[in-house]
Amino acid sequence: MRSVSKQVTVQRLVVAGYIVAVAIPPLGMAIGLLLMLSPRVRSRHGVWIVLVSIGAGVIWGLMISSGALTATDQGY
């Protein structure tokens, strides 16, 4: 019964990792590295979570630098 519980926990961590990788890329990268390197919670999704967090970080950086997230009350 313990292995089923551990498997469910890892699946939840993988889902949370993908969500956090898009929303907060540095934290998503940390979760991805945890899934890649930890001997207790090893998952092949770790590499993909790290790649998604890098891609999301680039997209967030481009959005912030382009001014897409500035205030919209500039006197229309």
C-alpha cells in the first residue's frame, strides 16, 4: 500500500511542477531539479519541467521587457 501512496504523491508533485514552471519559473525549475536528482522521488518528468520553466522564463522576460505588463491607465 505504501508504494501506491508514494506514486500518487509523485504524480501530484509532477502536476504541481508543470503548473509552477509556467507561473513561477525559478520555483518550477527547483521542483524539476528535485524530480531529476532526488533518489527518493525520481521521475522522468523532471527534465521536461526544467525545459518548460526555461521556456516560460524566456516568455515572461520578453513580456516584461516589452512593456506588456505596464499599467493601462495612461489616459486613453
